[in-house]
Amino acid sequence: DGGITQSPKYLFRKEGQNVTLSCEQNLNHDAMYWYRQDPGQGLRLIYYSQIVNDFQKGDIAEGYSVSREKKESFPLTVTSAQKNPTAFYLCASSFGPGVNTEAFFGQGTRLTVV
Amino acid sequence: GENVEQHPSTLSVQEGDSAVIKCTYSDSASNYFPWYKQELGKGPQLIIDIRSNVGEKKDQRIAVTLNKTAKHFSLHITETQPEDSAVYFCAASRPSGAGSYQLTFGKGTKLSVIP
């Protein structure tokens, strides 16, 4: 069954701790994305990667880090430097460079800082 | 960069009526416009899309129109049903260098269909 898997669905973190959100896809897509969603704010781009071993900052990258060591995986680390990390995080993928088409989304991870 | 404005932010309609959501974009280089539906606690799912070489596209009860000159596009849902209740996002995709494309999303419209 092809798709994007995000885990965990719910995540709780204490202030000052780093936490890593997982995103895996088996769609053979080159491009992967991380978005943050807050009520009334729509989807804001954190980081994106067009190809393995390469990634770029999006509009709100401060306090976040990513890696893209494998085509299938694009984990997002929310660091202690992120001042307001509580949000719904969405991972997406698309075919990649040269193909302008839709992004496919995972089911999201809700992160709560306690 | 691209800026996508979406209106209204909330919309309530009676079951069976039509719903219209409108979006404007700023970058004339944008050439692909998808619409997503997001149900509570889930990720957005594509419901329809349109490319800049087409003015209108229809899929059963859902249609999208595009006016490139005015830089606006709209989602039309006819004969609404309670299961249409969700948050809808429009997006615009433009080239961002090296053969890649970047999607910019509107802030969403919460549609409520009242039985």
C-alpha cells in the first residue's frame, strides 16, 4: 500500500528537549517537505528536499533541522531553540524536479510541549 | 515570493446548496493550482487541480475555475452533503529554480454543511 507514514501520531515533549518526527514514503518520490499547521495559519513550509543528501530552508526553518540520507526518509528534529513548538506537523512528498504536480500528505504528528 | 489569499475563512451552507471558495495569487509564474480537503486530525488530500492552460475543470460535484488575467481561482461544490464538511485549502505552484517547484497554500476555509 503506497503512501506516506508519519510517526508518532501524538508526541509530548518537555521544554528544553529536542524531539524527532519520523516521515517515511514508499511512493518513490524525490521531493519531500515538512509543513507546520497552526489554527488559522494554513500550512507553512519548514524545510524541503528535492533530492537525497540535499535540503533547503523554507519560510519558518528557525529552530528546526532535517536530514535526507535516504530517498524514503525525511526526519524532522524540533530543537529546544524553537520557541513555540506546539503544533500539527505534516510531511509531504511529490515527484520532484521537473514535474509540477500535487504533493501527497501524511496523516500528521501533533506535538505538544508540556 | 508567492502570496495566496483565500476567502472566506469560514462558510456555512445548508445541505443541498452550493459552496464557493475563492483564492487569489500574486506570482504570474504560478501554473498549477491544487485544492486540498482536510478532515479533522488528518492530513490534506487532493480533491481537484487545474493547470494554467485550462480555464475550468469539473469532477462530479466539484469544479474549479481559473482566471489567469485576474490571478484568481475558485472551488465550487454543488449539492453539498454533510460529509463535505472539512477545511479546504487552495495552493499555487510556481517554478523555484533548478527544475523544482514550490507550493504556497492559502490559510484555509472551514466549510460546515448543515443537515
